[in-house]
Amino acid sequence: MLFAADRFEHVEDVIVPAIRKGKIVVSDRYVYSSLAYQGAAGLDLEWIEKVNEHAIHPDLAFFIDVKPEVVVKRLKPKKSVMENLQTQQKVREVYMKFVENGELVKIDGNGSVQEVAESILKAVLKGFGKAV
């Protein structure tokens, strides 16, 4: 509930005013992160969507896909329950459902930073009807 409340405040105080000024808003994680992590923890996805219904639906959203084993290895020093292999596998499964239904564009996150950035740029240009 705290994530949803924080998101509500952020949407009202930051995102909506920026959009009204004609700005492009880029956000990290956002609603899909709550859906993936809370869904992986066993909460009902419909309920999570309901408590986040105030969130503006993005024009374009990405899932930067990295193998769960790599995620755990990268996060090893933190030792959070959300960062174990089983949880990361479940998180990826939830994200992949959104990829499969067209809500998220999957980006291969296993390449170099430059390769991932180029893939995102191509997807943005394609998503907004620009020649790639």
C-alpha cells in the first residue's frame, strides 16, 4: 500500500505537471515493478492493479530481461529476500506475462551497456513510428 500511495503522490506532484508542460517523462520501475515483485510474493495481480489504478499508463514500457541467475549474482552483497533465485524467477515470470500481452517491450539485458542502450533506442523509435 505504501508503494501505491507513494506512486499516487508522485503521479500527482511530478508526472502530471510535467506532462501538462509538454515534457517527456521517463520513469524507472513504476507500476510493473510493483506487479512483478508483489505478484511474485503471492499477492493478487488484479488487487495490485486496483490499488495502482491512479497510475498513468505509459505510452511505452520496457522489461530489460536479464537471467535470474545473473540478477542474483549482481545483487549478492545486499542479501534481501527479494533477491534470491527463486524470487527472481517468479518476478521474471510475471514480467514475461506483460511482455506476452504486449504491455511491455522485452529488451535483452545480457549485452553491454551500449548494446542495451541501442536496443532501447531502436524500440523507442519504432514505438513512436520513426525509421530505425
